Amino acid sequence: MFRLFAALLALIGFAVPLAAEDTGRLVELENVSATGLPEQRITIWLPPGYDKGSKRYPVLYMHDGHNLFDVKNSNFNKIWAADKAMLAAVKSGKVEPHIIVGIWAPGPDRYRQYLPRSAYDAAPPALKAQMDAAAGGEIISARYLDWIAGPLKFWIDNRFRTRTGRDDTAIVGSSMGGLMSCYAFVEKPEVFGKAGCVSSHWPAVDPRVVEGESDAVKALWDGWFAARLGKPDGRRVWMDHGTATLDQYYAPYQQVVDARFAAAGWQKGRDWESKAYQGAEHEENAWAARLPEIFIWLLAKE
């Protein structure tokens, strides 16, 4: 593990502070090498007061890090404004400040890095063939998850003043990143105590293509969660979707997932939440609008 830590330090070089102290500070890590993965990039947000004290902070890992903080880095000229959402959640008095670790998506490799490998392996042949066509290469999400939960978390916990336990470690993403967050949560329950699966892309491929496969997709997620979810044991999961654009296809699948959580003994409102936002589209502005609400529920103090 020490060698992994030292190698990561050598590969990322020096972190560069970018933002003002009263709104938090950004740290950029470029050209991060991770075994078996495309080159990674990370943006870390340190809360206001981090540089002046000795307090330790819980950590929130988020996918699509390029779309979290700065419009100039975004794909579509809009962002989640995750730092502002965190400040709003903290101002509510219900949430402690968190360090946010934003992991950028690796361009065209995003799909194969975020599609849960164990779900892919369990998919029926017709659906798996469509996943293969969308991926254009090997599904590498298991390596990505091992890297986040292993070398990356090890480096973050040693470089910054973090609280390292499961209950202080959360993971959040949207669309394919929503699937990836649920994947991390069920496959690494000892690492991630909280997950936000926002507008999760349950169809896994273009929903217009899998329309005839909808029963197979439902069965895939029902069986996948049944095999892996387990008891709440103090963990929390937020799930949601809108009703417009791509999100309009998600409700039937989300209902199957919701039923599985209930059947596994998870109590809605305490252990898990699932919401539909009328008129909300599948895009960053919609996610930004509800992110303070997500943070307040998911990251609430015990």
C-alpha cells in the first residue's frame, strides 16, 4: 500500500490551490495514473476554514468532477455547483462541512468506467450485446471502484485531514455516475456508508433501444440488488429522477429498485429515499437545483 501511495504522489506532482478562502479552496490534480484505467483527473474542494484549523472532515466522492465546480471545465456550460450546495447544506445546520473529491470522467471511456461490472456480467445476452456496443471496449468499473476505495482514498486520507470511516465516506453521481455510486455502495459497504444515485440511468443503454428489453432490465436490477444490498446497518441511499428528457424513461425501473429496498427491510425516509421531480430534465442545472436537498438528507449529522 505504501508503494501505491508513493507512486500516486509521484504521478500527480504538486496540488495547486485555485479558489478563495471564504468559499472554500479548490485543488487540481492532473495526469493521475491508475492501473488498468484511462488517465484520471481530480478536483478537490476544501471547505472554508480548512487551512486555518486542525479539524478533520468527512469526505464526499463525486463522479463527473469536471461538471461540479467551474463552468469553464464543464461539458455543457452548466455545473452542479457542488461547493455552493455544500455551503447551503452546512448553513442549514444539519450537515457538517465535507471535503469533496470530484473525479473527472475520462471522455469517451466514461460509459465503460461507470457501468457496474457485476451487473454487466449478469445481463442477458441481448442486453449485454447492446452494452458492449455502447462501451466500445472492456468494462473497467471494477478497477475504477477498487482504485477509488483503495489507492485514491488512501492518498486522500493521508494528504488531507479526513475522517476515514464508513459513516464519514459518501459517494454521489448522476446518470451513469448514479449507477456507479450504487455499485460502489453495494460492492464496498465497508467503505461507503452513504450514496447518492441521482437520475440513475437504469436502462444502462439507450432506453429507446431497450424498450423491448424492459422486463429483462427490470429483472437485472432486481436480482442485482437482491444479491448485494443486505441490511441497512446504519447506511443511507438517496435515489431520484425527473420526468423530462432522458429521465422520463426511469420511473418503471426505479419502482423495481424501490420495491427491492423495501423488501430487504430498508425503511424509506430513514435508510433510503426515492423522489421524482416533475418536469425536471436530465441535466446539470436540474441536479444543481436539488443538490442542497440531497446533501441535507444524505449527509445529515447523526
